[in-house]
Amino acid sequence: MKNLKPDTFYKVEIRAHNAIGFSEPTGIIVKTAKGSFGSNNWPIWIWALIFIAIAVTVVALIAVRFYCQKKHKGSRCCSSEEDEHIFHT
């Protein structure tokens, strides 16, 4: 079953079929969980936000790495007390 909505009732009917024909339908009523949705049903804007957040994080990490390499000529990366002002200003 695809494209189910959260917090929604659904009536599911099942019928068997063979060489003789169809059976009488049998069914149940189910309710989906509140606020749940499968990962395949996420709107595209959610995927875009996830991608943007990851991209910003990666760019920030690369920028800090280049800054530290330039400042310390590659010997270490922003681990001493003298570099704390970078993150606390």
C-alpha cells in the first residue's frame, strides 16, 4: 500500500480469486499512526532542506580546515587555547 496519509482510517477489503471465481470480500478497518510517513513519501522540499543542511555543514568544515592549515601551516588544526577566540567571538 502506498501514499497513505497519517492519522487516517482506511477500509481494506480482500477477495480471493481462483478458477471457480471470486470469494466473498472480507475486510478490516485500520488507522495509520499520527504524523508518520514513509521516507518515499517525503515532500521534495524536505529532501532539499536536508541536502542544504549537509552541504552547509561540509562547506563550513572545509573552510575551518583551510583556515587552520593556513594559520598553522598544516601542523595542527585549531586545538590550542589561542584558537578558541575563533569560536567564541
